[in-house]
Amino acid sequence: MRDWNGCSDEGNVIKTLIVVVILLPRLASPQSGD
């Protein structure tokens, strides 16, 4: 996973955004996620 921290491509940005979008609601409402 070198491109994750090695390259700053749009793909990495998109992946990061997806992870953030998925994790944010879980951190904000863990009960709702489960």
C-alpha cells in the first residue's frame, strides 16, 4: 500500500473521502451503525 501514503493521486483522495464518509457516521452514531 505504498500509493496510499506515497502518491497523492485523485484515487487516493477519493478512497480517503469514502473512508471518512463511512467512518464519520459510525463515530458520530455507533448505535445507528450497528
